[in-house]
Amino acid sequence: MTYNQQRSDKVSAPHAGHHKTEEHFREQHLMLDPMPRGQMNDMVMDSMHTTSWKFWVVFAILSAIVAWGLFYSWGKMILEGLGIAGVNRPAYWGIFLVNTVFWIGISHAGTFISAILRVFKAEFRRPFTRAAELMTTFGLIQAGFSIFMHMGRVWLSYWLFPYPNERGLWPNFHSPLSWDLLAITTYLLSSTMYLFLPLIPDLAMARDRSTGWRKTFYKVLALGFRGTEGEWVHLRNAMNIFAFAIIPVMFSVHTIVSWDFAAATRPGWSSTIFGPYFVVGALHSGMGAVVMVLAIVRGTMKNMKYFIRPEHFEAIGKLMLIISMAWAYFFFNDYLVQWYGGDKWTKQLLHYHEAGPLGWMWFLMLIVNIAIPWAVLWNKKWRSTPWITFTVGLLINVGMWLERYIIIPISLSINRMPFTWRLYQPGIEIPLGIGTLAFFILLYMAASRLIPLVPVWEVQEGQMAHSLKKFGRETVVTVSELE
Amino acid sequence: MTEEKSLLAVFTDLDPAADAIEHLRTLGVHDDCMNIISGIPVTEAMLGRPSQWTNVPRLALGGAILGFLAGMFLAFLSPTMYAIQVGGQGFVAGPPSVVVLFELTMLGMLLSTFLGVFLDSYFPSYRPMKYVTEVSDGKIAILIECPDADEKKLTDALKKLGAESVQPAEAQHL
Amino acid sequence: MMNKSNIPEVGANFAEGEQGKWGMVIDRDLCTGCQACVAACSMENNVAFVGEEDSGYGRSMHWIRIERFWEGEYPEVKMTSQQPVLCQQCGHAPCEPVCPPFAAVHSQAEQLNLQVYNRCVGTRYCANNCPYQVRVFNWRDYTDDRLDPALVTLKNQYNPDVTVRRRGVMEKCTFCIQRIHKAQDKAKSEGREVADGEFTTACAQACPANAITFGRVDNPESLVSQLAGQNRGSKLLEELGTLPQVTYLNGG
């Protein structure tokens, strides 16, 4: 008998005539539905080992898309120049930068969920922190691809890094792009380390129950972790430092991305609110993406219905609603102040956003980023339904992509020299963008079968901490702080 | 000199494990001769064990200082080594220096925190180690170093206190 | 490592109200829009020809362009005077600080904006940040004769004083810095100062209407200073504080 069972025995006395039975709580909450650790381990291991033929078909199709969309197209563009993309004067930045901002936005969800929710001890985070952190790392990889694609001479991109070189030249730290490079590098490294630290005990678990090449794989990655007192203390101290320190890093990353635009001398870009507006926008698309990933993981992976439940969609749905409201607030703030300023170029730009040839994007953005989340997510039943939150998340991601499209190529079409105004039409950006999306999904699919997607030890810790308590006639959930 | 022997006692529950640790102390096993191996973080206080020492926060601070110094170099020194005037701004970028300092401080701190776990835990280590795989099933193992002569006495006592199994621990490849 | 003597004074860049070194005056009343300056500039500076399709898509690489505007609604339209636009050689240039590898830099000696082709990695931030939209990008290898056999003969007219740029690099008007250097070298070898009107830029040289004048703006006696001093002069987007070095004369 494990201590979980022992704990649940304490509360398993029948409570006749109460509103909520223990059965009800078990069904609703993962944390109140404890299972022996060995069984949970087996479920997670099983989910990694199970691949249907559909998995391999999708895997093969995505590999083909990556080969065509990412590697062939990029190679072609490197050889022929950016002329085969749609960038021109005045839209010097196009979908490459849209995708960079988009993927960095996606990457914010992982940190938000695993760091902010960890710091505030939001218990619902436990089963899916790793699923979200994986998005951070894989999203940043796509952002890196997108930004390197964008460069005219990508083979010289190492010149942007600060290192002693034969030219005697260091990077220009006046440039927001140099800040970007430092911030994204810091974020990529620290989010990968933050993904890895809580993974070590689960890798050790997988090592203990694997054979063959997987045994070697997990053995190497688990670094010889046994779970001694010292190892846990070092690990938890480090995770604690990471959880606090990575939050400002996360905020700095998207703020600096926004400064690429806000620091420029351009109508519509030169906005002091861009920092927080972009951070909230990143969280908006990131949360939408997390909910999509969770719905897919729950729907397609074995045993995941136990770990990821409607309560989790409900909780993330609430966050999505709040973030949607925050995004609307920042959007309107930015819009109102720009409009009130009355600068003739800014006015021209705002008019172009709404009534230009791509005005439908502006309206669609407002509908899917604000109207639909507000109309749907207020309802607890709806937001608890995975396919509904999935759809809302998908629409939010479309909307946030459009927002970046409006901010970058559409806004670049209008400048202070009307003679140069011109529309932007994407070229090879489209296969390249599809390639990054396919690569993201491909990496995620591979990771879902290689590393335990559920942090089992964290789930068990949470289940230990939860119990039921009676207040008068009512049974309520209580959580003890074990940490 | 007596030969040293290691025992591994596996417990399923927290309370018997804590009781066993207390009893072992009365049997003359010093806290330094015991180690706990567990599949979830069990705090020292739960088992009545002395606090563990960790260098991770100190290393993090050291890394932050190193990162800050690297940031100072990039922000204030590197622009003067090959001075180039841009946009009517000073050679040292001014406010953007704060960005450079912040990012490098954080990078230094987080890298050294990560490395701190490796240093403090002697990771990676692929040598044979004393371990039972039941630990990752959520069980608690007490690893005891004792003189050869005490082995029988301790084994019996631990069994009596509710240990699921007590076995001589042998280092094995994990 | 540190060599103090390398470091010019921070205040070397001129402040608002002060003059730079080289400047230009363009008289819009005289400009006929004949495009001779565009052709001359392309010849002098080895500016690539991008072809019909790319040119129609906003990728022409001319360092100077003639902007045409009209007033009124069709069919009652009235042409206004032409506006040739080239790099304004700003004293506080927005393109410079945003370049991460220091490819867009300010010349301390000549008070010009330089583009160092070899350092450029093609982030195109400078072009976005240029309020005058005068920076042009090599979207393809427009100068590679393996891709276009017609270029084989065209190569014979390259100006040997100017680099030929490859794909992925930003470029822009240099105020014909190769001519500036040539004139300075000649004057130095003869032990004198460069005289006003001794040389001029390709666009000014080619202008049949003499609408473009180039020279030292820090010398009040020079023709360019005297023209700029007339009260019909204005600068493009002066309100941005970029301290442009090109004065436009209008409404004379």
C-alpha cells in the first residue's frame, strides 16, 4: 500500500447525503484521483511506446513537408537570394519576421505555465508543465529558423555574436536586433535547461523500466540520478531559482522583440505601449497553442485521458479569457493614443489597416482575438469541453498571426514617402512558414514518444498534497504545502 | 579494522521510514552513515533528517556576478575597442546597456544554477551505484553504511519496523 | 587591447543648427524629371539593373529616384514639381544605430553615412528605419553574368572605383564618395585645399537643368551654401530631427 492509498483511505468513509461524493471529486480532479506511482509510471511508459500506423503516416507526411518546405526551399533561397521571397521596398520585412514573432509568442506559454504557475503554486499545472515547456523550446527553434531565413547573407550570421574576431569588431549594442540576439539566446538556453531539470527524475524512472536502445538513451540523459536527498535538494533549489528568474527573462524577450518595432522611426510602430502589448499578445497565442497541444495529446496518446482532464481545459480557458481581455485593453490603448495623436501618417496607416485591401484581416483579428473568446470562454461547461477550447485556441492563433502580419508587412506598406507605398505579396515565405509549422509538430511528435510527457513525480507529489476535508456538512478540497 | 557493509532497506510509506531512521540512530548508526533515496522529493524535515547542504544558490550568485561582468565588458568596454559613431549617439549605447547587463546577468545566473546541479550532484555519473529500481515506483529506500558485525542486528530491526525488504546493497550499473 | 588614440571625440558629430561637411541643394523648380541623374548615378556607382519584373515589384535599385506627384482628381489633374530623392546623409541617421554588425556607420572625416558592404548581413533594419526610403537591397545576384548573359558586355562599363555588390547586401547613395576622395587626393598632392566646384557628384554633373548643386556646406562662400541660404529652402521630414544634408528649393 502506498501512502497515497493510505491517505485516500482516511477519507473514504461514506458520506451519505452530501452534495459531492468522493467519487465525484475523483472523477473531476486528477489530484484527488491518486493511483499507485508504479501504475502511473507504467501508463506514461506505455503512452510513449504506443504508436499507431496513423502516427507514422502523419510523421512521414510532416517529414516530407519539412524536407520540401524548410530545407529545399531555404536552400533554394540561400542560393538565389531573397528575390524569390515577397519582400520588397517598402516592406523590407515580411512573413519571416511575422513567423519569428509568432513562434516566440508560442514559446511564452511554456514558461508562463511552468514558471508563473509554479511560483504561485497553481496545482492544476502539474500534469502538463512539461507539455508546455516542450512548446517553448521547439517554438524557439522555429523562431530561430525564421529569423535566419530572413537574413540576406545568412552564412555570415555568426557575425552578430559577440566573440573576439579577426575584424576586431564587436556587435553594435545600439541595435535592438543585438538585444534580441542576447535575449533570445538567453531564453532558449534557460528554457531548455528549465525543461531538462524536472525531467531528470522522470528520465531516471524511464531508465529503470527500459531495455535496448531506450535504456542507453535514458541512462545517458538521466546522468546517473538516483533520487538521493542531496540530489533532490540541489534539483529543487535550482528549479526554484529557475522558476523565479525565467519570468523576467520571458518578459524581456518579447518586450525586446517589440522594441525592434517600437524603437524604429515609423508611423504606427513608434509606440511606447508595444512592450506589454506584445507580451500579452505572446501569452494570448501561447495559451491558445497550449490548449491545442493538450487537446491533441489527450485525444491521440494512450492513457492521457487520465492525466489531462476537462478541469485542465477549464482552468486554461479561464486564463485565456483573462488574457484575451488584457490583449483587448492593450490593443485599444495603442489604437486610441495613436488615433488621438492625429499625426497624418499614423492616421493614414490606421485607415489603411481598416479600409485597405487587407482590411478584412484587421476585422477578422478583432473577431477571433476578442469576440469569440469572450463569447465562448465565459461558460464553464463550454470551456471545459476540449474541442471547444481547442477551436478557440486555434482561432486565437490565427488572429495573433494576423496581428503580426498587420503590424509588420501591412504597416510597412505605409511610410512617410508616399511615392514608395506598395503592397507586399508573399512568395517563398509560404512554403518556408509551413515548413516551420511542420517541423514544430514533427519535433513534438518525436519528443512525445521519447521523453515522458507527464512529469510523474510532480503529479504524485501533488496527489500526496491533496485531500478532502469536511467543513460542517460539506466536503471540500484542501491542499497542503509540501514544498 | 572492521569491514564496512551497506544495507538497503525499502519502505513503502513515509511514517515507518521516519520511525526506522529514528530507531537506527538509537542503534548507533550516525546520520552521516544514512542516505535516503526516493522517487519524489521527500524533505529532510518529513523524515527527521538533518538539513542538506547545497551550493546551488551560491553558485547562482557567482554566475550572476560573472554574467554581470561579462555584460559590463560588452556594454562598456567592447564599444571603445573599435569605436564607431552611429546615429549621433555616444560610443557606449547608454540606456541599451541596461538590456545587455540584464540579459547577461540572467544568462550567467541560470547557466551556473544548471551547472551547480551537475557539480553538487556529481552529474553525470555512469559508474555503478547502490540503487533499487523500486525507488522510481515511489518507494523510499534507506541506504545504511554499517560495520560488518552490525548487519544482522540492523536487518532484523528494520524488518521489524516495517521495511518491505532489506538487502545488502551492491553497486550496479543503473 | 584598448587603444585610446583610436577613439575620436564623442562630440565630433554635429548638433542641431550646425552644418555637416558635404551637402546638396536640389532646385525643384528647375528639375524637369528627365531622369538623367538616375542614369548617371547608376553608371557611376555600378548600380545593378534588376529587370522589368523586379522593378515593377518595388525592387529597383536606383540610388536616386524622381518622385512625381499630382494635385486634384482625374481628369482635372495638375502635375506638381518633381522631387528627386536620394540619401539625405543625415547627421543623426536613424539607419545607423539599428545595424547589429556596424555595417551602417557615420564617417567622422566626411560627415557622411557609410554603408560597409562587407559587414552587411542583410537584416534590412536600416532600410525600414530610413524615413526617406532611399536604401536599396540586392534581392538577387543582379550582377552575376552566369545568370544573365547580357551582363557580360555590360560589365565593361563598370566604374573601377566602386565595388560591385552581391546578393543579400544593402546599399545606398554615397554622395559619390569615390569622387570626393579623388578630388581630395589630387588637391593634397598639389598642396592645396579642394576648391568649390572642382568636382561634383554624378547626378549633379549630369543634370541638364543644373537643378542639383553639390559642395561644402560648412563653407559659407560655396555655391551650395549660398543656394541653401535662400529663404525658399526646406529639408525633407525635418521634423524628425535627422539633420538631413540635402536642401530642396521650391516655389521661387
